[in-house]
Amino acid sequence: MSIQGHFIASSIGRIFVSQFGNTSGDVAVLCAPSIAEELNLSRAVLAKQCQAFAQQGIDSFILDYFACLIRIN
């Protein structure tokens, strides 16, 4: 299983995305974590969930809103 990081373009700037798996399949899961205080609490749970998906051969991605939240505020 591989873990990689990427930046993707958006209307408010670049968003960081963590990728679990190697994007070889036709199916992928996009995990959108909670916002604000819950974001830090949910990161570890989402990472474990994405690792489990990757072990089953399903690629998964986690969006990181941190940079977006700074620009909005």
C-alpha cells in the first residue's frame, strides 16, 4: 500500500489531498472530514479507514481543508 500527497486546484486555491493506494482501479472513495475542531479528531480515524480500503484494493483520498479554512476566515 502506498500513501502519497497531492495538491489539487480549486476556486479558492490549492487543496491538499492524501492518497491511499496506487490509483490502479476504476473505483475510489473520497473521504471528506469534519470541519473545525472535529477535523483534528477525525484525521486518524479517516486515515485508518483509508488504509483498510487500500488493503482491499480500493483507492481512497482524504481532503485537507486547513488551507481553505485559513483563506475563508
